[in-house]
Amino acid sequence: MRASHSPLAQGFSLIEVLAVLAALAVISSLGYVAVTNTKTASNSTKLESDVASLNRSVQIFESSGGSLSGLTTPAAVLEKLKTKADASKMLGVTGSVLDARIYAVNQTSEEAATSSKRAVWNATDKKFQVTTSGGVGVKEFRLDEALASAEATTDSSRTAIKETSTGSGWVWDNAPPVEVAMATGSTPQTGVADIAFSVAINQNFQSGYWTIDEGGDVTVNYVFREAGYNSRLALFSLEGMGPDVYDLDTAAGQKAFLLEAMRRVIEGDRAQIIIDASNSSQGFNQTYSFRPGDTVAAIMIPNATFQTAYNNLESNVNNSQTYPLTSLARGEGNQAPFYANQYAPLGTNSNAYAIEDMQVTNNANVGSIDYQDLIFTADGMTSANQSMPYTINDPVTKYRADPYWNRRGTNGTLTLREALINAGIIPANTPI
């Protein structure tokens, strides 16, 4: 009897074999493309991360008196960032802000002709950028251990902070000395505000904090900034920062509180920078996500990064431009280090605030206290306490004599009057 053959026992035809080989080839090629694209994406992510880190170094360098003007290539900028300042002429960051081992690997001309990502130096905006077009850029930043032992050269041009001719204090070169009342005395002195922490009376924060609304989103409108400082403003959670944790009746407890607030901002730990005047223009709107129901306070650094301010405070460096100014108030509102009268609600608009970027105390009655250094609105958080110690009930009367009432502010196209109208803080028919 002849054995029967099932279809499974039969061999493959030539056409079937070719079809299987073709399918395997397609699958193989797809796998190769996927692996290649993954590696490329990883390199791209690393480049963007490196650029973000380098731009933070640029901010620290410039906020400590460094200048990158005239530099046109990434390599030249890296070398400049590795320099140090003359410690005898500076306060703040005097060492190198960049690891000596870092160097740039440029694209080849063939790689530059593609749409691959590259880092370039934007000499106009003074920052690194990632782009996919243009000439040869940096494809990767690497570390070379052989460069670790290189001695940082001294950049003699870094003189943004110097001792006054009378030896009475330290001031910034690009701004005239300002009369600022010292936190521990009643006599105004020329120079920067003292960071000696006075002993406060009341441990409880009486104003200057908010509760995040149910949705968790806070929408911030950067309304206006007068010429001058590149301030940074952040919101930070007060979770775990009460008087049961920090003894705010002692200088050590007050200092520890401010360091923890700035650490949270730097590390993004229940805190976010909501306005960076060095990078954003007036009219900037951004929505940030916070934890619904969280209690937050504001903290501003007048003219430096939070990292620089942290380093200075930790080292007891006296510098008014890095002094952290919170929205929190104790006692009468002017007890160090919580000068909540730095922040003034504007009129009947409960979500609009103006900030004075020089330390305000009751006896600091000087012309620079103008409350137009940074004006913003914030929707999505509710004042959880009493009104702040100082309120601008009539913004029109307050600002009409201000030089920026009909002059454009920094990084913006609007006058102070126009900006306040656009934000709904004053009536649209407010006359010039």
C-alpha cells in the first residue's frame, strides 16, 4: 500500500523559500534601523542634556562678572568658562565654573551636510543651542582625564564686583552704589545689604504663602521688568519647613531654612522657577504643575542664579544681588530674613504682584524702592493668609510718575502702562 504524504511532510518550493528569505531580510533591516535610530536618539539626548548643563555654567559665569562677548566658537567659550577670577578683586564665584576635562568634538564636513543634531554657540544670545542645520557644529562633548591637571588661568577682566575706593563695602561695577539699610542696623550704608540674620520674635509665618488650587496648574504671566537685574523667581513647597523643623529664632535656623528653600529650587524638589528674566521676555505666559493643595511660597534671587545664591549664602558671602528674598512675613513683616514687603499685591487684582529687588526694611527709605523690578500674575493658587505687609492699592497713582510709565521695559515691547493694561491690572482707558 502506498504511503500518503500530509502537507506538513512536504518540502518547500523555491518560491516559498525565496519568500521566507525576503521576509527575513525585511525584518533584519527593520531591526538594524531601529537599533541605529535608538543609538542616534541616545546621542541626541545626551547632546541636549550637555547643552543645558553648559548653559547653566554660562549663567553662573556671567552672574559672577564673567563676559563671553566676542567669542564665536564653542571651543573658545569652553576655555573661557574654565578660567578663574582674581579672588582678591571678587566676591561670589571666583573659581572655574566648568570641569577642566570637558572638550568639544566637532562634526566632519560630511556630517555637517546632513540634518544630524549639533551644538553651536549663539554669540548674540550668549548661549549654546542645538540645531540641525548650518555649518560644522559640536556633535559631542567628552571628558579627557589628561586635562584634569590643567591649571585654570586667571581672567583679569572679571571685575563685576570690586571693593569701593573707601573700602566701605562691595558694589557692582555696572551699577552705582545704592543706599540700602542694613538688616541689623538703622543707619543706611552705601554698598550691599548685610546678610547677618537678626533674631526674629514670632516663629509663625503670618503672610506671603499660597495654596495650590484643586487642578494643580499655576499659570504665570511675566508682566513687566524694569531695566537692570536678571532676576529669578521660584515657588517652593513649605512641606517639612515649619518651626518644628527650623528654629527661626536663631540665625542658624534662619540660614538653614533659606538654604533648604534654594536647594529645592535647584534640584526641582517640590519647587520650580516660574520666571527667569535672563531668558524670558515680558508677556511670557507659562503653566506649571504643582501638587493640588500644597502650600507654597515665593523666593527671588535679584541678579544671579539660585546656585550662585546658594553658594554665597552657605559661605556667608555678603552680596545684595544674591540675597534670597522670600514672600514670607513674620511679625511686622520686616524681620530678617523674611522681608515679605518685597512683594506687593497690586490693587484689587488678587493674583497680581510687584517685587522690589533690593532688600526692603522699614528704614530703607531710598529712591530705588519702586516695586516695578518684576511684575507678574499667577492664576491657580489662592492666598492662604492675611494680606502682605505692603499693598499697592492704586497702581495708577503709584506708577504714573515712574520713568517706565511710557518707556519700554527690558526684554519687552510694552511700556509699564501698556503692560499693566494688558494684564488687566489697571483699566484699559488709563490715560498717559
